[in-house]
Amino acid sequence: MGTTGLVYDPRYLAHDMGAGHPESPNRLRAIMQRLEQSGLAAQLTRIEPRKAEEEWVTLVHQPAYVEHLTQESPASGRIALDADTSMSPGSLTAAYLAAGGALAGVDAIMSGQVQHVFCAVRPPGHHAEAGRAMGFCLFNNVAIAARYVQRRYGVQRVLIVDWDVHHGNGTQHSFEADPSVLFFSIHQYPHYPGTGRATESGTGAGQGLTINVPMEAGEGDDEYRAVFQKVLVPAADAFKPEFVIISAGFDAHRDDPLASMGLTEEGYADLTAIVAGIASQHCRGRLLSSLEGGYNLTALAASVERHIRALVAA
């Protein structure tokens, strides 16, 4: 039974995009309450995040964009970055800690302290592009972690599995020409942000290493399991990753208000077990999972609990 770590910091709650916004601090409150009340939190190794250093953030994001966020960060109130995404006084620190939480998780895995890590972080990251915030996301936490494990630890091949209900456009664009990263995304289509067609399969040296699986509204546990077993597992076996990262959105749950898919907590546990199996076979179990979406608080907390239990059992 592998050891599993948990990244969390109360400063993530200081990122506040306003009353009624679905990406609310209450998401992490619900998750942490569930982990504490279930007794699962006591089984996890707590990992303290740090603020991500500029040298790692700017491997993914343009320095001018990072400077723009710094200049725009408000002392009070909120400023809008796009139609869905804004910053409050605590947002920039939370964003640096979210990216840095993923880096701290990588360090804990690569040092052998734990095998797997779940990062209960916000803001989420997979929509953030090199030069702009988008879709609730400021920094692309998963993309930064992938570049970090490659540059800091010499890892050659990274698999990123994105099961958020929305396509991870920012992550795809970070790596679509890069043969050292296999990016797999399964998502509702058509849906925000409009990318993620099956024909988007990478460019140049990265051709064939972007795998998009658009799903129709209403599909659930059985359909997702089949895709993972028939598409993801063979692709991962051919790629032979040395590190695995999950963009762990839980908004494909049947009760989520922002989408129309049919996954359940049991489905998320099964998907976790499949991905953990890939990590076990190819890279000694090394797996980092970072929170993306999920907006029904009850479904989110229950799904995260099942996700982490599946990691603990892997």
C-alpha cells in the first residue's frame, strides 16, 4: 500500500471571485471537512506548499503575463481578467501557492516521501494559457509541475490525464508540439472552451501525443471506463511515462451544475485506479493529482474522498 500526500493551505481560501461565483472558497472547505470527518485526512501525509518561483512559472507563462498579474493585483475589491475570472487581494498569493503546491507535491514524490499526492488547491489551472488567464484559472498548475519535474529531476516523459469536464486548452497548447509530454483529455463536447476535438492530436514533433476524447452529454461511468481502458492504457503503455499527473476536475459528476455528464463517485474511484495502475506499471507509482473543477459541493467532496481512497489503496 503506497503512501499518499495531501497539499492544502488556508490561504487558498483568500482567492474570492465574489458571491455566487461557482469557483468559491467553499469548494475547498467542503473537501477538507469531508476528509476530516471521514478520518481520511489522518491517513495522509500533509505537504506544505510554497510560493512557486518565477523560474518555474515562466517555463509555461510569458514573463509579461506574470508581470501583468502582479500589476493588476488589487489592494481591495476585485478586478476582472476575463468574463469568468477575477482577482481579489488574496488571489495572486493563492495562485503562486497553487502552482507551488504542485511543485511541493512533486518534491515529496521524487524524494520518496510519498508515492502519490493530491493537491487541494485553488485557483485551478488547466485553462490558463501562456499569456492570459481564462476560465477561473490564473497559472497552469499542472503544466508548471510537468515542466518542473522534467527540468528539476531529469524526468524524460510525463503523462498528463485531464478528466475535467472542460477541455484543458491551456495544458494542450503548452505541450502540443512537445514529444516528451503525452496529454490525454476526456471532456464534454461541445462545451466550454470549444477546443478539444478528436482531430486535435498535436503538431510537429508532438504529433500523436495529444489525445482528445470528446464525450456526449449524459455519458457516465461505463463509457468513461471503456475509454480509459481502450484508449488511455494502450497509449500510456506505448509512451512509457516516468511521471503521471492528473488534472482532477470533478465536474463531470452527474450532479454538477456546470455540465451534463453522468459520472459518479464510484466512477471517479475506478478512473483513479486505472491511472494509478499506469503509474505503478511504468514509474513506480509516481502520481500527482491536482484539483481543477467540481461545483456541486456535496458531489465534489464525495468524489475527492473516493479519488484519494483509491490512491491510498493503489
